[in-house]
Amino acid sequence: MNEQSNKPGDEDGTGADPYPPEVSDFVERFAAELAGAGMQRMASRVFACLLAEDSGVLGSAELSERLRISPAAVSGAVRYLSQVHLVTREREPGSRRERYRVHADTWYEAIADRDALLGRWAATFGQGIEAVGPDSRAGRRLAETAEFFAFMRGELSRMMERWYAHREAAGIGGGEDRRRPAASA
């Protein structure tokens, strides 16, 4: 590393930020918001960085450089983001290197993942109601919680249908959806 540089990840010794200051500020500000909402800190930074990237695609080395974090930190963050369906991994053509992509429909994927989670929780609550007895206070509390999750699942589905109609009417969206619910009849 050049003697002039004290910044990690600054291999060229210029001390230059890999992004314009306003982009770096956005990335860090949005990452802090995500972390404040419960997302892992490094995952928040990687996700925000990918969102701010014009192509929506970066490799590990690029993320390391832009965020000034280690490749191991990138790997752990991407593992988490992949599990919660916020990024996908891709292979560079003709290479063993992976690139990480955030899609336009990433929010749909995250919500759809929660929909499946709510379904599993509702089934588990059904077992809990049976275990504690449906007429007990705990059984009534579990039944109300299960009903709330059933309500949320129905609302999420309808909300996503309305979102796609709104998006189409507004003329936005890049048509890069990985999956879209079938229109209801």
C-alpha cells in the first residue's frame, strides 16, 4: 500500500472514495436505517451498495473496495442477503468468480419469503393451540395470533397484485421480475 494512504481498501494510494460523496452518504445512511430495523450491519451496507450501483451487479472485490471491507465480510453479508432473497449470486461467464445482483423485484421476493414464513408460523400455531387447549387463555392468544397471520397473508397477496397494477399504470419497472404472482380472476 502507498505510504500516503491510511484508508483500508485504497490500493492506488489516492485516498479517493470509490463513489461520489453523495452516493457514499446515501449508502451509509440507508445501511444505517436497515441496521436500525434489525438487518445485519455488513449485509445492510452490501445491500445498499448494490442498490446504488447503476447495473445492480458487483463482484466481491468491487464491494470490498467500495465499502472498504474484507472479502470475508462481503461473503458473510451475501450469504445472509441470499437467504432472505434480497440478492442473487451469478457466475461471470467463463469465470469462477461470482457476482451479486439486486433485482428490481427484490422487495417482492423479500415479501414473498415472509408470506411463506407466515404460513409456516400459522401451521405451528395450530399445533400450539391443540397442545395448550383451544379454550385456555394461551390457546385463545395463539388462535388470535394465527388468525392475524392468516389475515396478513391474504393482505400481502392482494397488496402485491395492486402494486403490479400500480407499477404498470405508472410506467415504471424494468421487466426484470424473477417471479410475479398470477393475476387473480
